[in-house]
Amino acid sequence: MTDELEETEEQIDPDELIAQAARDAAPRYGLDPDDFARRVLAQRDRRKERASRPAKECSDCREHLPARMFAEDAARPDGLQRYCKRCASDRVNRSRRMS
């Protein structure tokens, strides 16, 4: 019985499970199922790549921080914002106080 369960678990493709979940959810948002599945998988790949980077220097505080401390920015070459999340939050708060 255990061998059968292990064989079944090995045959499950995580990419296909994610894609199918995205296809199932797409109609609720009025999106094309295949396009939405492709975008979900691409985002997952970007996040995996970001997690594999060891560290980055924040342009504001100059600290070397783990890549997960930076928000995503698809327009930047490394895919991460220039400022760490803490510095970005501080900048927004300062800007709001001035207005």
C-alpha cells in the first residue's frame, strides 16, 4: 500500500497543479485561463529566482540585506526595487507627512 502511494505522489507535477488551479480561478476574474496560468507560473519562477539571490545593497540605508527584503520591480534588471521594504516605507511616510 505504501509503495502505491509513493508512486502516485511521484507522478504529480507541481507545475501542472499550479497551472490547473490558475485555470480554475481565471473565470472568476474574467481572465483567459491559459494566459492566467502562464502568468502565475512566470511569477512563481521570478520569485524562485529572487529567493536564490543571496543579498543586495539598499540604495538608501546602504545595508546588504537578503533579496526577500526588497519588493519586486519587473522594470529593473535584477527584478528588485532599489530600496529595501523598510526604507521604501519610510520614504512613503515622509512624503505623506509633507503633503
